[in-house]
Amino acid sequence: MRRRTLLAGLTAGLTAGLAATAAPALAATPALAAGTGAAGRRVLHVRPGDSVQAAVDAVTGPGWTIVVHPGTYREVVTVPAGAAELTLCGASRDPRAAVLVHDNANGTKKPDGTTYGTAGSATFSSAAPGLTVRDLTLANDWLRADHPDVTGTQAVAAYVTGDRSRFDNVRFLAHQDALFADTTALDAFDRQYYHRCHIEGDVDFVFGRARAVFDTCRFHTLRRDVAFTPKGMVFAPATARANPYGFLAVRCRITSGAEDAAYKLARPWVPSYETTAWPSLVVRDSWIGPGIDAAAPYTNMREAYPWQTMRFREYGNSGPGAVISAPDDRPQLTPAEAAVHTRRTYLGDWRPYERP
């Protein structure tokens, strides 16, 4: 079973994008709208046969909107820091209609013989402050089974840096390291907001250094044909020690295509390039399904950095994967602490959740 067919089968409804739509040839330039859009924004339209990257390259300065019409766009898209306040949106409200997909992995070789690395494997990358993405699918359909010779199996759907990055009704589809929510620099506390998003994968599929809020999102763990457990982890934060807040998941759902208790909720990532990191994760007011190991929801990435010493907390969760049988293994916020771990606290004077 090839990668596109497999990924489409696992994502319940992506068939029209990844499996049934042939990848279009890329044109040199997108079609420019006849006039400006709402509020005087400059608008570019991308249709099958066009290139999303060509539209990004045509952006001159802040405040542009790129509208992606239904179709599958097999390409790598990189948004530079200079494209500030860019909006990239699907023409349809169905995020499955417009799909950006590619298949690089960490260990994939580039033409010069070097490999892409984890961040470089991303189908979609952005360093632009004030980015808004909505109503799209961002996918990496690279599969381990197709490349048994490749040891660097991280294959990122989206690598996001830049302060005030907002994603609304976006699907992030991959296996290992699907969403890399990171920062522009080691001393930056870039803020990201994910609303009504669907994020699926297997190993550490939401990871990075960002101060990120996941609001009313769905995290879905994939079935894996392996004998060992855990088969993966949802979160792997790498929050800087100086950053008081890392990942916050609020009013979310964690579902699974795997057997019960096959996955861990999280493990801490302390990168070799920043061994002072102090990973932070709060999951609150969320439903956690049976795919998460309720008895021991956390594990270590390296024994030198035990999860018990990290800033991992929960509050007000429900569902079979949220049952507390051993309190020491599921640290909880007190009500006073929970009052601090909110969207407003994490995002400060930026309030994307108040926009229509």
C-alpha cells in the first residue's frame, strides 16, 4: 500500500485530496485577483496548476492574502519572515478540499548529498510574524515502510516559528514529528494559537519550544504495526527554562486509531543544543480517550531528564485516558494554579480567540 493511499485511509475523508486528485504541474506564477479583498487587503488566488510557493514569492510586504482553491498541491512551501501578517486560506471552509503535501524526511537526501534534517523536512514552514492559516490541510505523507534504509524518520508537516502565528480549522497530517511548534531564536517566546485544528501522527507529533495554545483541537494517534509499546507520544515540548509557559491544550479531544493504552500523553524533549530546557505542558478541561495509557501517561526521552522534574500538569480532564489511579504519575494543577494557565495568560496582549 503506497504512502498516499495509506495516509488517506487513516485520515477519514482525505481521499478526495491525497489519493484521488493527481498532483498538478506547478506554474511559474499564480493568478492575481482583479482587485483588493476585504479591508483593502491585496489578494492572490492559487488554483490547480499553479504553485503556492510562487504566490508566496509574489508577496511584497505585509498584509497579503493567498486563497488556495480546491486541489492537491504537491510542493514544499516556505513563508519568509518578511511576509508579515500574511493570510493563507482555503477557498472552501472544508480543510480537506485544499491540500499542501510533500514527502521529505529528516534522512531524505538532497541533491547535494546532505540530508534535510527534521525542520528541513517540513512541507510547510513559516517564520512570518502575524501569520494566519485557515481551512487547509498541511501534510507529509512520507512513510517509514517505503524507506527501510532511512534512519532519520522524522517527517514534518508544518514547521512554525514567528510570533502571533494563528491556525484555524487546519489539518496537520503526518507520522513522526507532524507539527514542529518552535521559536525564531533560543531566547524568543514566540506565541502560537491553534483553534479547531486536527493534528495526527504517532511519535512526538506535537513538539517544540513555542508558547502554544491548542484550543478545541483534536489530537489523533495512528495505528502502528509494531510489537513494542508505547507506540508513540502526543506531545514533546522543549520549552526554554526562562519561558514561564509552554504548551497549553484546553477543551481538546485526544482520540486514537490504535489499541487501548498504546500511547503516552507526553515526554519531555531536552535538545542537545539547549540542555537547560525545562519542558512545559498543561492539558486541561479536555477529553482523553482510551488510546492514552491512563496508569502511566508520561515517559522519558532520556533518563538524564526524567519527566517528573518537568512542568507537566493536568486539570479537569475526563475520559478513560484521564483516570487518575496513581496521583504521583498524573500531577494536577490546584484551582489557583489553573486560574493562571489560560489562553489570556499564555498569549498576553495578543487575543486571537476574540476575533470573529
